[in-house]
Amino acid sequence: MAIGGKTPREKEYITAIADYYRQSERLDSRTCALNYQKAMEHLYTAYPDDREAALFYALQVIANAPPRDSSYAEQKKAGAILEKIFAELPNHPGVAHYIIHAYDDPMLANRALAAARSYAKIAPSSVHALHMPSHIFIQVGSWQEAIASNLASLAAARAWVARSRRKELWDQQAHAQDYLAYAYLQTGQDQLARNVRDEVSSYSDRFGETPRAAYSALVGIPARYALERHQWSEAAALPIRKVPMPLYEAETYFARAIGCARTGDLAGARSNADKLAELRDRLPQGNQGWEGNADLVEVQHLQAEAWLAHAEKRDADAVKLMKSAITLEESTPATWIAAPLLAGNEQLGDLLLEQNQPEQALAAYEASLQLAPNRFNSLLGGGRAAELAGARSKAETYYSQLLALCKNAESQRPELHLAKSFLEKQAKLRP
């Protein structure tokens, strides 16, 4: 049925979206998206009082932003439009949501804190609105805020699932649990993270409109739970869970490859690294949106090869491979997952520590903390590297930050005892 507009502005809105779908039959998706952005830009400039035109334009600028532009020019341009409207309409849910998407990157996330802290109050019954602020809280390492955000989202999701009488895992519930488990692990709340892992793993099927959210949780949470705790044997023995998206299926093989390499099972490490290469080759090259692309799995493949090289005593190769992974990781954003299973610079620090290069390791951990503030293992590694390098004041700073971060920890991670022991010794040395 044809839709008519009563005013020239309405007709231009309709034409813009109609052209987008008509063009999709003969043009590639990137060209269609850029043409739609131009149409929205025309509406934005032609009708300066139309805030919704400004929002649609800014949203399309975000969607079309080059993923490997380190200047973030397009995200900043969209953010400037959105922040102006947010100041005028602080209770507009779309504005707050879009600001979070514009700045969902560690280099920009601080710009979105005000919107993140407001969004849940604007839409307190929306499962996704309650979750979205945690994208920013995780980027800035505000773990308790991330936990609170996802607990609220999870409660709303469970209430909806109960009303719907569904028995499968709802994608939106899984998404909150994915981020929740990650935040728990950064604060040493391992039992709570395990509870999330066990609940998610108990589901045999999922439902909803965003399957990638469920697959990320179903496969990623068990892998993350083993790797973040440095339980290498547990990681090596993870059961394979088949999912119809290679990007997420790769996460188990990555964890197994790292676990095998770190426990000396060279054959197991090789087999799982080769599986990563196979899954990589099933993915498209370049930026392909939500389904991911080959580079995201290639990052994991390079990291697995680095740890295998280290296990084979090829230390120079190990460092070279890990640095290649870091370079690729930093140019391949993946903002629909809580975080990479293991941070690249953090792994480089781990490698360098094992090679008895604490000064270089410290630099790697500090680079990791620039991109992922307050990560448990980066703070721990920074403290350990500084201690071994003789930078005791810096070690004290990192260990103190780690213990403050883990004030609610119920786990018995030996790393926390190490940090406490160092600080106690430091205290005794003071006059």
C-alpha cells in the first residue's frame, strides 16, 4: 500500500527510506547506507528545527563511520549533534541511546557517561535501556555501575520471560548476563560469575531477535570464566558448543588453544589454533557489521599462535605474533561484545613477564589499561611487572587499585594474596 505525505517534509522522509529499499535490489549495502545518510543530511539541514531529522542523521553517521578511522571524526560529529539535543531534551530516550552508541569506544567513552547514567532512569522498564549504560561503564572500568546496570536489565528480562511463559534463553537476557559475568570477574566475584555461567549453560535453545547476543553468552561466558581466572587446564578442557555463527564458535577454540599452550599440550594447542584458522576462513573479509568478519577471528588465531610459539621456546616469534594481533585488534572494533576474551596488550605483558622482561611487560600492561581501564589482570600484571622491575612505588599503586577494585571479592584468587602481601611488606618499610 502506498504511503503519502501531507507536507513536503513528510514526503522527503518517505522518499528517503523508500529509495533505501529500492536501491538495495541493485546496489551494495554500503552504498545504500551512504545514500540514505545523504538524504538524512538534507532533511537535517533543510529543517533545522526538526530534532528527529537531526537524530536520524546522527544515527546514520554512526552506522556508516569507518571502523578503522583512529580520529573518530564521524563519531564525534554525530556526538556533537546528539549532545546538543540531549541538553535540550534530557528525557528523550533515543538521544541517550544514540550517544552511547556514538561513544562506545574506550577512547571516547567518557563523553557518554552523563547519557549512560541518565538512560536507565528515562526508560526504567526497558530491558535494553537498562543494559545499554553498561557499554560505557565497562569501557571506563566502572565495574559496580556495570553490575548494577545489568542486574536491573536481567530482572526486567526475567519478568518479561515469566509473563511470556517461554522456557528458552531470551537473547536480551543473555546479553545482560554476558556483560554481568565479565564485570563480576573484574572484581574478583568469581562465585557470582560462575552462577551466571551455570545458568546460561543450562539452556539448550534460545529465542529472540538478536541471536548473536545469545551465542556470545552461551559460548563466551564459559571461555571467559576460565581464561580470566588463569585456569588453563579448565580452558583446555572446555566442551565444544556448536553455534551457527563462526565468530562465536571460535571463542571456545581460542580458550582451548590458550589453555593447551599454557599447560604444555602442544598438539592440542596446534589443533585448536588450526580450527580458528578454519573458522576465520568461513567469515567475510572487511567490515561486515554484526555478524563479524575474518579479522576478529584472526586476532584470536594470532594470539593462539603466539602462545604456541612461546610453548615451543620460540620467544621472539611469540612476541612478534602477539604484536601483530594487537595491531589488528586495535583496528577491528567489536562493540557488541563486552570485551575481547583476553586483552592483547595484557597478553603481551604476560608473555614478556615469562621471558623475564619486566620493564617491557610493564609498558604493555600500562598500554592495556589505557584501552581497558581497571582490568583485574592488567592491574595485577602491572603490579607484578613493576615489582620485578624495582619500581616499588608503581607496584604499590597498581596493587592498591586492584585490592580496592576487589573489595567485594568472595574468591580466593592467589593473586589477591600476592598483592596484599606486597602491600603489607611495603607498609613495614615505612618509617
